[in-house]
Amino acid sequence: MTEPPSAGRVSLPKAIGWSIAFVVLTLLVASMLGFGIAMLIRGSRAGALELLASVSAGAMLLQAVVTLLAAGAFTWLIGQRALRLTLRDLRWVGAGAGGRGFGWGLLAGALAAGLTLAISVAGGDAAWLRDDGTFGQYLGRAALTVAVLAPAALSEEIIFRGVPLVLLAGSLGRGAAVAAIAIPFALAHLGNPNLTALGVGNIALAGIFLGLAFYAPGGIWTAWGAHLGWNGLLAALDTPVSGVPFDIPFLDYRAGGPIWLTGGAFGPEGGLAATAALAVAIPLAARWIGKDPT
């Protein structure tokens, strides 16, 4: 992986310290904002906690938006003001066409997710059954679900493939930084429902895939597209995403067995099918980086 000089190069201890500060402050402020808005909506502490703990579209969108706002604020405050990183350093601009990168990332993520499901169906008992609702209702709910997942995917990319990855890449090199950031990315999902050890490992592999997408043409927009393509396709086909279930009319996904292959209640990311798919996607993404000299 060709690595140009980093404008944000700092010592490794400082890179780690600033990265931890960035993530912790972002999540702390997002939590406070989310709770405050939930209090205004529900009118009580208990109601706010109930809203934030729900898996409804409104709750997911609220948490995603406040996280996105906090991540953007600390990208400016820590990344740009304190560390003098430019939008080019952060790969928001100057990394190729952002819109095209998002599109290619969306396709790459969806293909990786699709391969995961194909392996689950071919090698296990995963299948879809006809559910209540019309095809028109399916299209509407699937589109709404992807729209709700979009800000969540972008906020996670800014948190994990933003300032922290750029800082660590300046000290460790891109390859080591991508692998290092994949670990806290996986650990951030430890509270998800029905989590398995294999699920944690697969999310770490997904973090490597997304980190490589970040260094492909399009920069962070490519990584966002890949993240949304993966989550969006799984959710649109009625499968759980990292343990979070989605209720999509017209289709009813049944993971079947063996659970070690299909992932069971955690969703496809909890099985060896996802491991195999990501084992294909990661080297292809690594080759993709060679097309971007920045």
C-alpha cells in the first residue's frame, strides 16, 4: 500500500491519545444530546430511556443523527482546529470523485453482503418465506430502512475511519492502522443482541474491509457507501444486521442452520458465511487501493 507523507503525522502515543479523546467525546456528547431530545419527546426520564432502548426507526434515526452531529463537531474541533488536518487529509475531498466512490462502495458492500447470503443459502438452511404485505409495501419499507441506516453508517465511518484512522496511519502506516481501528470498531458492537464470538470477529473483518475502502478512490464517501451497501442489503432482505432485527413486509427471512454458518439470530454477520465473503472482499478492496495514488 503506497503511503504518501501524512500532514497529520504525530507520535504514536499522541495519535492513540487523540483518537481515544475523539471517540469518547463524540459518543459522550451524542449520548447527552440523544437523551436530551428523547426527554423533550417523551417528557420523562423513564420515557426517554424507553425510546432510546427501542429498535424503532425513530429511535435509530435520532441516535444516528446526534452521533453524526457530534462526530462532525469533533472532527472540526480536534481534527481541523487542534491537529490542523485538512479535509484532504481526512479524505473528504481530493480522493477522487466522492459521488462515484459512494456508488462503487455501495455496490461493493452490497455484493459482499449478497455473497454472504448466497453461501448461507447454498451451504445451510437459510431461506426466505412469503410474508404478509404487498411488493409495493416491501419497496417502501426497504427504502425507508436504507434511508434510516444511511446516517448511522456515515456516523460510524467518521468516528472510526475519520480522525483516528488518519492519525494512526501517520504513525503506524495505513495497513497497520486499518487493522488496529478494526478492533475498537468490533468492540463497539459488544452490546448488540445475540452477539457471538464469531460475530465479533466478522465485524472486525468488516472493519478492515471498510478501512481499505476508505483508502480507495472516493475516500470516506467510498467507505460510507460500502458500509451502507452491506447493512442496507441485509436489512432490505429482512435479515438482522449485527443482531438488530428488521421487520420487512412481503419477505420473511429464516436463518435456519447450522448457526455457525448462517449466524442464527445475530444475522449473517455471525456465521462463517460472512467470514468467507469478507475473505474474498478484503483482498479485492486492497487491490482497489492501488487505483488511488493519494
